[in-house]
Amino acid sequence: MSNSLSIVADQQVLFAKEAFSTFGDVNLVDGRSIDRQTIKNSDVLLVRSVTPVNESLLKNSKIRFVGSATSGIDHIDQDYLKKSDIQFVYAPGSNARSVAEYVLSALFAVAELNDFALTDKTVGIIGHGQVGSRLGRFLNILGIKCLLNDPPLAELNSDNIYQDLDEVLTADIVTLHVPLVPDGPYPTRQLVNNEFLAKLKSDVILINTSRGEVINENTLLDFKMHNPDSTLILDVWCNEPGINRELLKETLIATPHIAGYSLDGKLKATYMLVDSLQQFLNNNIEIPRNNLPEPAHIKLELGEGSIQCAVMQSYDIRSDAVGLRNLFTLEENERDSYFDNLRKYYPNRREFKVHTIKSQMHNMEMEMKLEQLGFNVEII
């Protein structure tokens, strides 16, 4: 591969032009429009989750390096890439904190709306990888009981931290953090089916930030019709961007696949790909790290409710839930592009770790919990 590469990158790969132009010419394109013609004379392909990367796309191309700035890889035909001697890398864990913060914000929002304390609830976490484990740590810090289910990890783990799925489904809140696996010993495609839903409480709070296809959406709609006290919080959908509007109507909080869309997470993914490309090329080119906008300081008195206040001031999920509702006002031929544009023009969102809590009062227990969640605390 030459020193000056031809690179095609999804325009949603944050700072792709700035980060990869040192390696060669970068052509930014819409991820859904990437096709064989687009990549015909390119050496490197950088994508996000909306671009299926397979033989149909890559056959007879010059591509020798594919990077996905995502933690999920169900859009990648890894067997074909390996067979074709095409290097593949991705960004596992890059957006784990972002997704965990999204779920925490969702929990505080629904608790406020329904007037209950999260410490009175049990949360079932299905999938205990990068995201699920981080969310579990957040909830443990807050004293919220968690039930964990992850059969593949349970096989490798001898300390019995995992429960059977049936037990986890008895939780008040169930949140999904599994990869999309179509087959094998532990498939997750349509994991949420009739049998799964029949074991949930009638007033369960169900959250999905993994992949839409983990849920049988028609079955979930039927469950919701028969269990009106249940609550649905959905960030991912089958057939994106052409999502199920009937299901959208039945959600309390619905967002356009942006749970992992923090600026910090996207930038981390970009530089994970930069580091991998450097290793692939065996060079040590110094790549400029971009300056990010400064987060606002959060001022509050540390006391009861301070954690919820800090979380919601840092990121209030309800602001993201407003936009998707406008789908109902649009003509059918406008909906898909509207969904994509909500993602394309998503506002800058920063993670807890870049926010500083400024307070005039000492509260050692509260300060410790805030710092464990990732916030900086400064007594003024």
C-alpha cells in the first residue's frame, strides 16, 4: 500500500478529514450512499453502522483496510474480509460511557415522571460487556440493585455474578446491552420474543440501546397493548431509518439511535481507527488531536438529589426524545431522511468526565459518588 492513500470515509466519522488526511486524500460521503462506484479506486474504507460492508460492496475493489468507528459490528462480513486478506478494525468500548450515561439519564427521567426512587427498584442488565458492565458500576455506586445476565461471559467467569435469564426478567427495569448475534449457541436476534415478554412484570420498564433487531417489534407492540402500565424506552429500531411508527407511538422515550453519540465517544472511535491504521502501515506519523468545545460548569449544592441534578444538567435525554416525535407530522417520503438528519446534525453532547460540579458545600459522600460516576467536583 502506497504512502499516499485514497480514503473513503463516512462523513459521520468525527474529524475524519482532519485525522486521516495525513495518510492521503480523504473523500467524505454519506454512509448510506457508499457503493462499489464510490470505493472503486480507494485503499481504505472508514464507516459507521449504516454501511453494510460485504462481498457485494468490496468485490474486485482495491480496499485493503476497513475501519468501523463503532462498537457493534453486525454490519460487517468479517469472514469475507478475512478471506480477502482485508484488514478490519473497529472501536469496541468507544461509546460505552456514552450509552451508559444515556441509560442513567433515562432512568432518572422516568423515575421523576412516575415519582419513584431508583433505589427501590431492581435493574436487570442483559449483556455485561463494555456498556452493561459500565452501567452496572454506575448503578452500584448509586446503591441500585442489579441482576446480570450474560451467558457467554458466565461460561468464562467462576465467581457466580450472573443469573439465569428467567431471574433477570423479574426485575422492575430491564435494559438490553447485547451484540446482534443471528445464530450460534447464544443468538440475540429477536431475543425479545413472546417467551421473553411473558416473563416480564406488567409494569416493567424496558430499555433497548443495543440493536433494533434484538426485539421482535410486532410482539413488543402486542405486549404493550396488553400491558398498558409497561414503559418502553427505545433508541434503536428495526429497518432504520424506516422505523415502525406504531411502536414509536407507544414509547415513553424514543430517540434516533444516538445513545452512543457523545462527542467524546465519537472522537475516541476516530482515534482508535487512526492508531490501528498507523499500526497497519507500520508508521509513526503524528496525528493532530483536535480541541473539543469546553463543557459548561454545573453549579449546585451537594445534598439530596444532587446526583440526579448533575446527571440531568450534563445530559437530559428528554431533549433528544422531542425530535423523533416530529416524524408523525411528515410525509412518508420525508421520514427516512429526517431520521438520518437527526443523527447527522446531532448537537454536541459531552460525557460526565468533562463536567465540573462547582459547589459551596462539602458533602463527602456525595462528592465521592459524583467522582465515581466520572464528574469532577470543585468546592468554591
